[in-house]
Amino acid sequence: MPVDYEAIFQAVPDALLAINRDGVIQLCSARAEQLFGYRDDQLIGSPVTMLIPERFRGEMMGWHGSAMTAGSALGAPIAGFAIDHGGWRWGFLSVSAIGLLVALAGISILGYRTLLDANIRLSQVPAMLRSISTMDGRVGNLETQLHAWTEKFQGLPDRVEKLEKRVTADYLHARRHAEVLTAQLQKQIQDEMNKRDAVVDSRLDELTTAQKDAEQREARFQQQLSDAQRQIASLRQETNGDLALLHEHVAGNEEQMNSLAQQMKRQRVDFELTRNQITDLSPEITMDLTATNTQYQRFSGWVYFEPDRRYLWVRDQGVSQPVIFYGREKGRQYQLILTGIRENSATGYLLLPATGSVLSSEVIEGATAGQ
């Protein structure tokens, strides 16, 4: 059961002050407030010299210093003797009793000086002495009560020792349990880290393998690209050679056709066609060039023959290959030959029958205006 020392201090019917070594008031009883005319918040924390007349302050501080010195000199051996023979509780009780006696002596001296300064009649001193005697009796009662409390707590060291043993055992058990848990946790963490390391290593191996495969595919692609480039270069050379031969054949065919036309005494009309543009080749023949292939020198289009009012469709015809058609009247033969193919135009000539009508100069200029 805890002791409420402040309640005991306040229960004393006389004026009591508790001061520290520096002379600062730490506690005051209700009677002290009434006697000195100050509230507790004004007294606590203030120097005790504020209650002493100015001419007695030096003497009072001397008594205070002597009391503190005597208390330290007397209290330490007594407390040590009491602790050695009766335990810490008897040391506390002995020091408390000495402190109370010193406080009573100081209060007595302080009260006596205060009474002298206030010019109080000496007839009141016996009443004060009786009050002090009453206080001594009450202090004796307090000491008796403290002894009773001490007897109640005589078994406390044994209980404290048992508690210490129990606390120590619990601590050791908790420590061992914590060590076991720590070891298990470390093992779990290590196992988890090993698993993650294995996963990371496997992933790294997969990435390394994938990178090697990608490098090999890239090398194969580069090789295929190089082969394709060489094949394209070879095809270009072959195509250029074929085109050169084709141009030579075209030139030869053109010469042969010119010679044949001269031999047959046919009329030749040269022309130039524009892609998707209708061109009059003669008064009776109209042509439209719809598609060209410059790489293979081929073309497509249509020819309109006015006398018969019919269309002749030409599809993927090669250069220098004559397009031959006949008129229904007397079976006259017409030949259309293209000698050159460009992206959006073509050049060639038309062979009219020898017995056909002679073209006027205006028609010939219109047919050859695009050259």
C-alpha cells in the first residue's frame, strides 16, 4: 500500500515548511499559509528567506547550513547502520525521523524569531510549546505507524527475490524462444533468398540463351541479306545485259521492218503515245495506251478501227512485236509496231496498206506532233 506523504504533511495542524538544500520551499501545510499570509503557489518555489525579517536572515541561513551539514554528517552513518542491520526500509525511516526532528527544530527557531519580530507577548509561548509537544506526540504516532508499515513489508525482500527469480526465468525462457524464432526466421529468409537466387540464375540463363539465339539469327539474317544483295546485283547485271540484247534486237527488227516496208511500198506513219490519252494515228485509226512496263518493255491498250467501228484490245504486248489486223473491206492489212516503252509514254509507227488512201499533210503533222 503506497504512503501518501503529502496528505500526512497537510494533515498536520501546525505550520510546516519543507525546503531543499538550497533553501527553496518545496512543500507547505495549510496552517503555514494561514500563519504567513501567502498562498501555496506563492510559497512553493520561493526562497525561505522571504519569510524571515531582514535583520535575522543571515542568522537563519547560518542555522539552515548548520542543519544541512549536521543532517548529512549525522544522517549518513545512521542510515548506513540502519540499512546494514535492518534493510533499506529502516534506513529510510531513520533518515525520515531525523529529518522531521531537524525540521521541528528549525520551525521552532523560525517561529520564535518571527514572534519576537512581531512583538507578540511571551504569554503566548507556552501555548506554542504545548502545540510543539502535541506535534512531537503526533510525530511519535507517525513513527509508530511507519514501524507498523515496516513490519507489514518484512516479507517484501522474499517476495522481491521470488519475483526476481521468476522474472529471470521468464527472461531466459523468452530469450531462448526469441533465439529459436530468430534462427527459424533466418532459415526461412535464407531459403527464400536461395529460391530467388535460383530463379534469377535460371532467368539469366534463359536471357543468355535467348541473346545467343538472337545473335545467331542476326548473323544468319546478315548472311541472307548479303546473299540477296549479291543476287540482286547479279540480276541487275543480267537484266542490263538482257535489255542491251533486247535493244539490239529491237534495232535490228526496226531495220528489218523498215526494209520490209520499203519492199512492200507501204505508207509508214510514226507516232508517240501518252498514257491514258487517246491519240489519232490516222483518219481511220485511234489508239489509247493504258499500261506500260519499262523493265520488260511491254504495254497494254486498245485500237479503234473507224471503218469497221470495232475495238482491238492489246494486252501485255512486247516491243517490236507487230500488232496485225485486217479491215473487212478487201481484207487490207494494218500493222502497229511500238519501238520504245517509257513510264508514261511510248513511240512507234503504223504501216498502212499500199493501196490505202494517201494521208494529207495535216493528218501526218497531227500524228507526229508528239514526237
